[in-house]
Amino acid sequence: MDENTDNDGEMVGLEVSGCERCPALVDSRNQIVNGTGPTDADVLFVGEGPGATEDERGEPFVGRSGSVLDEQLMTVGLDRETVRITNCVRCRPPDNRDPTREELTNCRGYLETEIERLDPEVIVTLGKVPSEHLLERSVAVTKETGTVEDVRIGEKTRRVLLCLHPAATLYDRSQTDAFLETLETAADLADVDDGEPRSQGQTRLDGY
């Protein structure tokens, strides 16, 4: 199925356009920020929502946190060109506040459709909000980072890897090792070794 339309927005492929479900976010955003990366990526990173830089440029994780993510991805044999990065909500919340439960619910169908169509080997949650949103429980992300859980998302059970937000390593350098180790787990789950895929499946480093 290539197209999914509702009264408030349209989703073609993996991209949403014209959605006005959340009035506060419509007023706050410059644009809808869709996910970026291949449409057949084995690794999907899910953040909370766009910040100011992301809202301006129309791409997720392109500010300071994005730079941290890019650097550490390359360390473990992944890179931004071969993974997909998206968010729980696609519009910037006012003053960079957390998205509300209603806003998360309004955007959930888009996220589930993106996951279904992408069909990744592993979903990596970047921070507390996406972790709790997908697992539907409280998460102590600092303690649980690196944990893999099988989670029912839509019609299929998915492997979800809990991870710190990249910004955590900026505020607390002691978290860097845990963040890097979690990305190494993601690379293992996606079958990546020293920059080369171990299987004959999707190419992950030809180009998060």
C-alpha cells in the first residue's frame, strides 16, 4: 500500500504532508519534519520530535545532538546515509517542550506506518520519550540503555533497542561509553561488521 490518507493529513511512502491534527504544533512549526534515510534501512532511530534547527532545515537530528550521533555511528561501522532517522512527532513543539500524550497519539499512526513500510531489523529509541512511547511503560533510560525488547507495534512484533539521547553525552560525558555500546548493539543486530554487511542482504554502508 503506497498511500494512506485521512481527514487531517496525507502519507505517501514514508512522508507526511498537510497534517493539522495538533493546533499548537501547527502554530509552532515552520514545516513538517519527516524521517530521512533509505526506505529499506535495517536500522531505524526514533527520536522525540524536531528542535529549532530541525524545524528550520526539515531534517531530524541535524543540530548538536545530530553531530554526536553521526560521529558515534561511524565509530561502530554505521553512517547516516544508510540508516533511517525519524521522530515520534513530526512538528516542533513550542519552546522545545515534550510532546503531549495527545500529540504523540495523533502522530502514532504515521510512525507505525513508517515502521511497517520500512520493516527494519531493529528500532533504536533515542531518549526517554520515544522509549516510553513505543514500550508503553515507564522507562529509566539511563539504567535500561542497551536493553533489547520485543514489542508489538502495529501488526508485527519488533526488536526495540533502548538508547540514551545523544544530548545526554554532551551534558554528562560519563554516558558516552553507554551510548557507544548501545550503537554497537544496533550494528550487531543489523548484521554489520567493520563497515561491511556480513550477509547478502541490504547494503548498509554504501553511501544513522
